[in-house]
Amino acid sequence: MTGDVIKTDAVIIGAGPVGLFAVFELGLLDIKTHLIDILDKPGGQCAELYPEKPIYDIPAFPIITGQGLTDGLMEQIKPFDPVFHLQQRVDELKSDGDGGFHLTTDIGTQFETKVVIIAAGGGSFTPKRPPLGGIEDFEGTSVFYSVRRIDDFTDKTILIAGGGDSALDWALNLHPVAKRIILVHRREEFRAAPDSVNKMRALADAGELDFVIGQVMELHGKNGQLESAGIRAKDGEITRLECDTLLPFFGLTMKLGPVADWGLNLEENHIPVDTEKFETSISGIFAIGDINTYPGKLKLILSGFHEAALMARGAHQIVHPDSKLVFQYTTSSSSLQKKLGVK
Amino acid sequence: MPKITYIEHDGTKHEVDAEAGMTVMEAAVKNSVPGIEAECGGACACATCHVYVEEAWRKATGQPEEMEEDMLDFAFDVRDSSRLSCQIKVSDELDGLVVNVPEKQF
């Protein structure tokens, strides 16, 4: 991926519902889009936090799930062929000195774009860090929140904490290379694929893996090298288990992340914008959805949709400065219908 | 109006007036009680409104349902008295409820 720079009209940071709808509004105005998102799927919070939970305040949908809304938006933006760059986070955003912008993601994908739309919601999803005393001293050497290379865990005594799919999947996947896997979870039940749970229990029954009911409460070691962890059982007693590696899997939380370093004005972790174009303090960078703020701001998906429509008109002036924008309705405009592929 | 008392980890007490029908999380957020983050806004999807229900009130507040129990897996230092405050509905029967806010919400 490194080396080639992707050139486009617009880069949308965040593929949540508002970022997705921005593709539609920009597409109607002939603006091509690339989307970047840290998650492995489009939908943002709707897909990650509450795919099955009902939303009651989307106009014309008395009830729709987070996943249903995402699926509908994906269908709606299909005619515009947006390009998705998933599991990536924009680390750098700089002016290219010529009115446009240069972006680089954490894995080195580079973009040159005329406008940037920040639709990053509550920020970037990052793994939750257990509030254990001294954990930061072990991070990167003994404590890891993701597995990049399985081989790095060869012959390690790995404590895996958590009861979801990530905890189970990595217990099973690292089992063949690890010296020993100890899975620590606070209760007998798991919220994970039953097949993975069964496989884990079979390994535990065969004595090939340790499953311990409890919670990690203390870490012990020195110079960044973990030596043991204190596990609290149901009865409150703390037992020390020897281990040299800890993988905590307690879900994701949202952090503003690198957005704070891009030279934009910020107000308490939100990006102030005007309410005509939803442009930030830097011309050509727009912010829509939960991440922006302005007088009267409501963090509602429907407000984000409105912001996307007005933002697109602002973006059009920059991307197509010579073309005059004529306001049209999708119900009656044959040129818009052609773009939507319905004519 | 039911009164709810939130006790912070350092012992600071916050007594607030709640309305029947709202959740214990909403009453905390509305009254700016520190330590209850409620990142997901009450969808039982983040485990950042974790509280410990005072022993005397555990019967009245009831047991967590399966979805809440699942979400508690993502909370820190979970105990028998752990609940997600977005899942406890305030009623007149809960007038005087006391909950403890954990030191950290992750």
C-alpha cells in the first residue's frame, strides 16, 4: 500500500451513518469519495455498539436497528461507488500547500484530496485499557491489546482476560504456539460464539489450557517484563498466577485520537463549525455528526444527515469551483436520477 | 420525588432528586455526578455506568438481565453488587437508594 498516493475529491474520516450519508450528498454533486474507518466494517457506533438495538428517531422509520440503518445507507450510496479503507486510522492530516490536503493512515496509505470531511463521531475506537496499577509500564513489552503476528507469542505463558469473541478466538489461535494459555474470565458463561466456547472447554478438560474464573486485579514484574498477575476469585481471595504476557480483551472505547493534532480549533474534544457549510477553522476541512459543535448542536443521527447535505454544497464550491450549483430534487431531476442509476 | 445517593470512591456523597421512570444513570448524568460516563447514552452497550448497589437495596433493584450481565464482562472490578445504572429504573419504591461509584469506569 505504501508509495502510491490515492488522489480523490473528498476523503471522509469515519464510516458511521453520517459519513455514509455524506457519500450520497457529495455524490449527487459529482464529488468522488474515499472513506477511512478504524473498524473492520462500515456503520460506526451503530454497527459496533448497538447493531441489534432499535433506534426510534430516524424520520420515516418508527423503528430500525443500528445494523438495519447501516445496511440501508450502504444500499443507498451504492451508485456512487465509494471506496472503503477499513481497519485504518488517519494519523496525519496536512495541507498540501496548494489548497488541498495530504493524509496518511497508521498503515501508510496516503491520500491527496481537495476536501476532508471529519465524521468521526466520538473519535476512534480503541481497546479498553484495564485500570490496573502500573499497566502502562508493561504495554508493548508484556501487555498487548491486539495480536499482529502469532509467531511473536511462541513459547509464551499468556494470560488472556475477557469473555468475548476476541478472548476466545485468541485463546484458541495462540494455543498451538504458546507455552501455556490461561484464560481468565469473571464467570462461567461467555458472550461468544458457542463453537469457540466448546472448543476452549474441550482443551481445558484435556488439560491443555487453563480456564480460571476470576478477575485480574494486579500485575507484578519489573523492567516492563510481566512475571505474574493477581487474580481475584469470587470469594475475594487473590491468587498469583505466573505469566509473561497479558492480552486484555474488554471491548472498545472511543478516544479523540490524532484529530487533536491536526491544528483544528477544538472545544472540549469537539470541533467547532459554522452552520452554513459545517466547515472547521481550516478552509476545506469540514466536520459533521457527533464530532462537531455549534450553538444548539444536538447529537442526533438526523442532525448529522442535515449537516452532510449542507456540507456537500460547501465542498462543491471547492471541488468544482467553475460549475454553478443548481438546487435540484431527486424526485424530479433527471440528471440526479441518472447519477442514482434509476433513469 | 425519589432521592438517590451516589457515593464516589473517595466517599463524596451526591444526593439527587430523581423522577420515577428515568434510570439511575440518567439521574446521575442530569445532576453531573462524577464517575458515571455512560458513553453509549444508555443503550446497555458500553459498561461505563457501572455502580455497586448498597447491600440493603440489592433486593429492591433486582438482578441484572442476561444482556446486562454480558455487558458487565466489559466492566472493571465487577462484584456481586455490580449493576449498570442505565438498567435500573427509578420508582417510588427506590426512594432513598444508595449506590457506590467505582474508582474507575475503564
